[in-house]
Amino acid sequence: MYNRINVASKLKKILDSAFDEPISVDDGNYLMKLKGSEIYPLLATADAVREEIVGDKVTFINNCNINFTNICHIRCSFCAFGKDANNPEAYLLDDEGILEKAKGAISDGAREFCVMGGVLEDATIEYYEHILKLLKSHYPKVEIHGFSPTMVRDAALNSQIPVDEAFKVLKKAGLGTLPGTAAEILSDRSREIICPKKVNTQDWIDIIKIAHEAGITGSATMMYGHVETMEERVRHLDILREIQLETGGFNEFIPMTFMHEYSPIFLEGQRDLGATGTQDLKLYAVARLMFRDIIPNIQVSWVKMGFRFAQVSLMAGANDLGGTLGGDELSEASGAPDGVNASIKDLSKIVKDLDRVPIERNSEYTEFYPINI
């Protein structure tokens, strides 16, 4: 692999070892700082490890986002979606509005509802329970991937019940999996700047572990390209790895590059924002080499990267394209480059052009459905 490229001996040693075991934090930090042609062998190694771990199948799910409100009282500085309750653009869907969104998705063959929204100041667990029961009463076979650690924590406080009890209530009502949102970057230094009212790093870790203990698996995410350092990105990966080794509750890892153009932090004057293309690729590759089969599924957010760069990222260690989405108002508000809707045909085209195999999945990567297009 290296005989035609001038590769430093340290890099060669790290990449050779990556075929046998997960790389260390120190090695991850070293790889994140690679420049120029040395990035090529990193990407090639990550892609080869991906093939070894998960093969040539690229998965995705036919799903629909149900963003039931954009009202949010914590107003993170990176978010272009949330609105104050008195904003003329604020909305809160009633039962009819929620079911209308769900009905449209079902007609397109959705297997999953992704239920998300702003953090309502007075939301209770009983309110989230109602949304789950509403959807399950009409569409019992559709999986629900919903809410966030911050939403559950705050609603549990409002309902005056412990977080573990809150997850039991939500699971009984139909919650299948938990999005790893609210993780952003697991560094309190950065969180104090971009999301001071959200759960802190330790609280996020504790809540995720409680969810996993309750039998609710889910995704792990990272939003990067804002105020965090490269070292904080790698530390974030290490925290996720530590959690997964303890609980085994993460089904996937989703790096989410920060779309900054409409964010409050950018509009207020912070200009050094947004990851570069090589930073995106290095993050996917380093994640693959740090996780290997610990978190085997690494997802590309095509809605944030666009179809073309999402395809390239599938050659940097990733093996999943997320979902068809059926509308993602959060990403749309941030300036999604290729819109917020994709068809099975759209995603299959990206995969087949790489000579890999597109296949539909369920939320937990335990069932797979062949695609005949």
C-alpha cells in the first residue's frame, strides 16, 4: 500500500497495527493532524478495515423525521432551528399534525419515525409518552427513534421522576431507540460556549448508560467543526468507545459536520467555523480505526454533507447512509446542501457506483431487507 507514497515510519506503524486492534488516543491525535498525501494511506486503511469488519454492504433505513416543535428554551448557539415560544415562526404540532406527517411517510414505506423537536420548558414524560402512544396506536409496526438525553432529563425533572423510571415509561409506550443527539462535543469547555443549558458531559454519559441499562439502544453522535479542538474530537471518540465497551448499547456512530452559515454563533461574528473536507474524511477514518468492531456501524450524514461528498466518505471507513429522512427541518434550517429528502433509488445509486451493495435495515441493524431497483 505504501511503496509508491512517501509515508513516515510512525504513520506506517500505526496503520499496520490498526488491522489488528483499535488505535490509541495518542495515535488518533497523530492521525488527525496528517496533511497532504499522507491522508491517502489513512483513508485506504480505514476503508480496508471497514471491509474486514462489515463487508461491502451499505445500509440505510426508510424513515421520516417528525419534528413536532421548533420551540426551544435552551437556544444553543449552533442551532438555526429553535425558536422562542413568542416567535411568529414557532410551531407545536397537535395530534392531527403529528399523524399527518406519519401518514405521508407510511405511504412511502417508512420503517421508522424519528421523533425530535426543540426542548420545551414545560414538557413532561407524560407528554412524550402521549406522542409515542399516539403513533403506536396508528402504526404499531413502525419503529420509533426518538427524543434526546436532554429532552428526557428535563421532562423527568418536570414529572418529578428519576431518569431511569422515565426511560421505562417511554419504552413501555413504544420508544425503540434513542438518538445520540445532545452529545455535540463531549467537552465541557466547548459545551459552555455552544450549549451551556444542555446536559454536561458527565450527565450525558450517565443518561446514555441509564438508557442502555433500560434496554433502549441508540446512536452515538458528534457535532464537530465549531469551537472544539482536534484533541477534543479524539477524546469524544474515546468516551464513546469506553461507554460501548461497558454497555454495548450504541448501534451506530454518526459524525455530524457543523453547518454554520445560519447559526447564531456565526451570525454574531464568529468566523472560523466549519470543518474542511479533509477534516471530515480524517474523522471518519480515525473513528473507524478507533472503533473497529466495537461500534461497527459508522454513518454518513448525507443531508449535512451532500450526496457527492457522502459517497466519498463511504470510502473513508463508513458503511451506512442513515435514512431517507422524509423531511429534516433541523438540517433544512441550517442549509442542507442537497435538500432533506432522499429516495431508496437516490441512496442506492450512490452505493452501486462504489461497487458496493445497498440494503435496507431496521433501527437496530438486526434486520435487513434486499433492494430490487
